[in-house]
Amino acid sequence: MDFYISWSHSDAIFCDYFDECCMLISAVPDNKYGIKKFKKKPKKLIIDSGALFYSKNPGKYKLRDILEIQKFIIDSAPPDIPIKLVHLDEPLLNKNTLSEKFSSVEKTLFNAYEYVNLLDKSKLPENVSLMGVIQGFDIPSTKYCIYELKKMGFKNFGLGSMLVRNPEEQVRYMKSVAEIIGPEHLHIFGVTGIQQMKEMAKLKILSFDSSRPTMVAAFHQIFYSNPFRTYVISQSNVKRKKLVISKPLYCQCPVCMKEPTDILNISHRDYMKLRSIHNYYHLGKTIDEIKISEGVL
């Protein structure tokens, strides 16, 4: 079960610190040149379409424009790492009526069909494969989306719109989809909960992604592992019922081995990036512990 850290142009470059780092990069304009700045390259790469970004800017970009950004990112990546290319989907976020939800599924399938046709006209490198995005507002619509994507030739799949579901629904959808396509072909988009990760390990899901180390760091919080827990930095104004920390604990992450107090500094974005690297390290350790307990490492 591979963990992909979701990366944006303003985030820490995690693969520069961790050799086994897998990354998901969304093909939005600001990320186009990002991989050229990396000192090291990720172990594996998913080039997402940036669907959430484009859904907030309807009509401004065509599918062909997004594909060109994805191709540019591919050209910047080394030819010897596995890359999965994700077509543009239509997220279910803010879709309230049945008509709106069904329209999202149909739009996702139309985009997938157009995407495959565009790629048939260009030769992709051998290390690049396609990933179809599964959208569905209930189990029947989800199954419909899967079968239509299979007809188009997709063999790798990503389950989308998980953020609109509560944790129990997320687990139920994972299980249902894994039964249909096989967990070894399934990626889960944007899952952050520890319990969901445990369920994915039990199911032997292929991979998932999360931006949690960065998002938590931005809100002045830090992770520690064994056991996994989250602390709020005492100098911050975060008003949450969590453990509070004023001094760093012992840690062997790349940041703390150099200057442990940096993770508690809330004065500048550069420190937020260092905090996210620390968080990535401890989330990664926790994921490894989960995989070992489920016999998938």
C-alpha cells in the first residue's frame, strides 16, 4: 500500500528529504514547472488533473489544456519512475440535487472518453499508465461509472469525492469498489483518517494520497508517532481540544536532527514547510506500522 503525498508548488519538496517518497501532483498552472525544481525525483508519481481547481474555474480551461500541462510534467520527470496519469473528473462537492449528482458522473465519463481519444493520438512513454476516476453518489451509480470506465479500457482506478462522505461511508465505498475491480487496481483519493488507513491496509488497497502533513502544519500543529498523536503549538492561536506542546520531543526526522525547535516556529512559511516534513515523517512511520500489523509491508 503506497502513500502518495499530495504536493503543490508552495509546499515543501518532500522527495528531497525521503528516498521512498511517492508524490501526487495536480496539473494546475502553478504546478507546471514544479518538478524541475526537485533535487531528487519521487519514487513514484501520480499526475492528477486538478479537478477541484478546475471545477472552481468552469470554462476557463479545456480538457486539452489540462492534458498539455500533464504532458509537460511527464517530460520533466525521469523516464524510469512509474507514472499514473489521471483524467479530468467532475467532483461531487457542492452537488445537492439528484440531477446535479448524476450530471457529475456523466461529465466524468465524457471527460474520460475524450481523454482516451486524445491520448490515442499521442504515444505515451512506457513508464506512464492511465488511471480512471470513479465518481458516484451511491453504490449503483458508482458501479455504473466503473463498468463504463472498463469499457473504455481503463485498468487502474482512483476513487474520488471521498471528502463528501463521512468515515463510515468512506470505508463502505472502499470495500464495495475493491470487490468489483480488485484492491490491487485501486487508488483512494484524499483519505486522511488513521482508521480509514487501517481499513485500506486490511483490504490491501494499492495506494492512497493525502495532503494532511501540510494542512496540519499550516494550522500550527505537529505529529508524533508510536503512538500517533497531534499537538497544537502553544504559541499559536489555534483553539482546539488537543494536546499542547511548547518544547519539541525527541525525533529523528531530517528537520529535528538538524534543529528541533524549527518545527515550533510559527513566524514564517519556511518553518511551516519544515513542520510539514516532520509531519510527513511521523505519518509515514505510522503508515508503516499499520502495514506491518496487517502483513502488507
